[in-house]
Amino acid sequence: MRFRTLEEIRRHLSCQRTSGLSIAAYCKRDGVAPNTFFNWKKRHRDSTDDFHRSNAGPVSFLQLPTQSAENQKFDLTLPNGSRLAMPLPCDPAFLRQTIRMLSGLRPR
């Protein structure tokens, strides 16, 4: 059994997420036992999320054009292809939770 540093574990978790491969296929390709990978994922879920949030790059804001009252909404497409259409006056906590949930989905 080989000991992996936290940095190596985070790299594997991140690489699998962006590879488009299933966990089984990624583990086979990179020589990691699937049970070990699932344990990493379970143990490092919160720290991995914090790691990705801190490395997400700068955040900028966009002024949305004015729309009529009945059409005030925005559309957002996430990097994994998930699309989100929300009314403009929405709860920021709900929006954040929705984006986190959708960003965990595999790319199409």
C-alpha cells in the first residue's frame, strides 16, 4: 500500500472529476484501487470543495439588462453543460446551493 499526500489525493479527485471518466475507469488507468478512491472522496469532500472554491479564479459581476417585470430572469450555463434559468429576484443562498448541486454532475 502506497501512502499518498493530501496534495496527491486532491489532484486525483480533481483529475477524475474533470477527466470525463467514471471512477472505475479513472482508477484502472491511474492504478488506484476504487475502494481507496471512494474513501478519499468521502474523507476529503469538504476540503476538496474548499480547495476548488479557493482556486476558482477571480469573480466578476455582470450588469444584467433591464427586462419587463414578467420576464426578469437570467440563464446560466455551467462548465459541465448544466443550464439554469432563475427569476432575477432569487435568494442568493438558494442560488448558491443549486449551483453546487448542478456543478457536481458529470459533463455531457
